[in-house]
Amino acid sequence: MKFEISQNLLSKISSDVVLVYVFQNENEKGPFFISSSAYSQLNKALSGQLDAACQAERFKGQQGKVVSVFTQDKIVPTKVVVMGLGKKSGFVLNDLRKVTGKIVTAFRKRSDSLVIAVPEDLDESAQEACRVIVEAVDLASYEFAKYKAKKPEDRNLETVILAVSEQVAIVDIKKVVQYTQLYTEATILARDLVNEPAYIATPTYLADLAEDIAKANPSVTCKIFGKTQIEKMGMEAFLGIARAANTEPKFIYLSYTPEKVGQKNKKLALVGKGITFDSGGINVKPGDHMQDMKMDMAGAACVLGVFSVIAKIKPDFSVIGLIAATPNLVSASSILPGDVVKALNGKTIEVLNTDAEGRVTMADSLSFAVKEGATHILDFATLTGACMVALGMEIAGIFSNDRDLIEEVKLAAFAEGEKVWELPLEKDYKAQNRSEVADIANIPNNRYGGTITAALFLQEFIGNKPWVHFDIAGPAFASKSYELGPQGGTGFGVRTVLQLLERNN
């Protein structure tokens, strides 16, 4: 998307649509909504036409509600859209992100250009408002149309003009736009990876992409380990799940080294679950639970998305990215219920259910992170259906053994509008993962608290390192279109990590 910045009068900016925002009036007396300066300016230029339309439609400025009018050549823009932000007392910046995405979704195939009047009556700065608007525009404009026939009759939104007041420094807004588009670029890459068919987004495909990322960024290096090397490294758990694969497993190791070292002793590990397709293995999934299982590598997509722009974000500490990539398929070589495998840290795992495979592969990835000297670990995995039962499709469950780290994560996620909710690492539940023949079983001995017991399983492989586990089973893949994108991969987690890196810089 091309972004321009203007300080001209809204009535004189050439565009198909101009968007202005208003807050709902919280007082019983007075007008239904609180006019912004942008609204007042356009209403005057249109001789009160906006007021008349709002009154006719009983528009109160409720969040997400709109009124639109054609300007009949009275001003330069063809159409004016008034968007409600709701009551200011409950407003957060993510509300601006969502309502902007809603408008972009509605007009991106009907307009070539859009002017957005950056609201001035927020508690946040114009720069922060521009940041969420740019994210909304880029993400809501996304579509995965690689395998669709082109529709030449469609128009495409190509230019968005951010209209700001004369008090705002344009150079600052330009920097915000450039930086924010790194976030959306990385998120879109993660979405593309999740949306690719599994026969395309194979372990080799992910490995090749990781190498391309390293080649394009001198501060990033990449090592790819194939089956023979993985065996020598002692990753029996990972290879156990990969037995039935029709493609070679790949262990992907990305490393970012800052040009200027600030936090010298800090090394953050990002670990992504990389199951490129999950059939369930011998414990095969029901058909209706399998059709979207190309998305089971959304954690890996998150890591690759972050690394695609990390050299431009420039954190002043080391970051490594780890992905154990393989499909979980069914064949005569499949791992079987009751098999025992040994993880890289020496702990043995009894595989009681082959459809709880992601945690088994991640046992080796997490152990590797500890072995490589990671001081902090974040992992991202579409790990449990139980998390969706508990939190629904939009909220990720997060777990941590470190209060400071998880609070930083919460702040970063809130800033990016990615919903997370902390769940407990209940030590009394550890006994549910007990195995009679190995150090730990890969599923609990009852059906309750499955999200917690899965997190407790992973905790066995992180030593005492500060760690946050993201169970992104719900928000990693949208079952239907929403304000910031279509059905499919969402790129969840990418922007939270980038925000965290920026805040720790």
C-alpha cells in the first residue's frame, strides 16, 4: 500500500473517499455525537449535509457504525464516510484499528484512493494513531489470491492519504509509516506461509525461506539441519514424529547478532511449532478437524515473519529462531501409541497419543534453546484444542515462569491488539503427565485442563530460563473474515514480538 501524508483541507484533497471519526456523546443532553474538527470542516463545506444525513439515520457515533454521503461535486472528494468510535471513556487504540479495518474491507475493491483524517481528540499522540491506522489498512487489504483467477472488474485500493493537522511534524509521521509497515510486512509473510497448501509449505520450503532471509540480511545467519544431522544431535523426539513423513525433516536455526551490542548478556530464543500438516498420525483426526491442518505451522510462520524484518528493527541483543519442521502423517513407519523417545535434554517421553505431536517436537527445540545459551525463551504453538474451548478463537493462552517477562509480553500484545490471557502453571497438575515407563507422557491421564498440562509438559524442557508459552491454536487461523483480514492465517504473534523487541531496545 502506498501512503501519503497531507496537511491540506480535507475538502480539497483528491480522493474517492474521505473518512472521519467521531465519538459518541456520553451525556444525555446535547448532540448524539461529539463533532471532530475534521467532521465540522467537511460539514461546513457541504452546507450541513453531514448533519442532515446523521440526523436522518439517527447516527449516534456508536463504535463501528457509519454514515456516508456523496458530495455531489461540492468538494473534491467523491464521498464522505463518518465512522463512530463509541464512547471515549471505554476507548482503546485497538478500537481505532478495528473500525479502520472495517472501512478498508468495505472500500478496498470499490475505491482507488482513501483519505483518512487522523483523529486529534485522542489521549494518544498523532503518531500512535497513525501507527494503528497503517496497520489496519495494510492488514485489512490483505488477500491470499495466488490460486484464484484474476477478476479484472475489481478495483484495488492503492493510495491512502493520512490527513494530519499543521501542528504535527510530517517527518515524524513518515518515520512511523515506514516502521509500521515492517510490522505488517512480517505479518503478511506469516499469513502467506500459513495459507499455502501443505504440499508447497514443506519443511524444505521453510528452510529455503530461512536461508533467503539470512542472505538478504548480513546480521542474520542460518543453519539448516537435515535428518542425518538431527540424528547426530540426539533429537529423537523430533525424529519420532517425523518417521512417517514423505519429506525430509528440517531443523531450522536462525540467529540475529546486533551491530551494536547493548544488553550483552541477553539472548532471546523464539521457538515455533513447525508441523507443516497434522493428520493426527496413527491417532488420526476426524475429517472435519483435518481440513485446516496446514495451519499447524503457524508458530514457525511467526518466527520466520519476525526474522524477515529483525535486521531493520535492530534490537541491541541477540535473538535466535528455532523450528523443528515436519508433517505428522500416517504410514507403516508412523510413531505408535506407547512408543518411547528421548529428547535432546535426556528426558524420555512416552507417546500415548500421536495427535499430541507438536509438544514432542518442541521438546527438542526448547532443549536446543537452553543448550545454545538462551537467557529468555518465547514459544509459539497451535498446541491444544482445549485452549480454544477455554478462551475461544480470538485469544491466545499464555503461560510463564517469570512475572517480569509475561508482564512485558502483555503490554506488547495490548499495544498491537493481539489478545492474550494468562493461564496458570498449576504444579499440582504435573502428576497428570506422569508415565509408568518414561520420564513424562505426552498427554495427561484425564481430559481436563489440557491447555495447562500441555504447557507443563513444555516446561520440562526449558530448565530455569525465563519463558513464555503462547498457545495460539485459536487466533492463528481465522475461521471467517474479520476486521483485519479474510479467513485464513492471521500472522498472530508477529507484531507482539516486534513490539516487544522495540520496547526492549
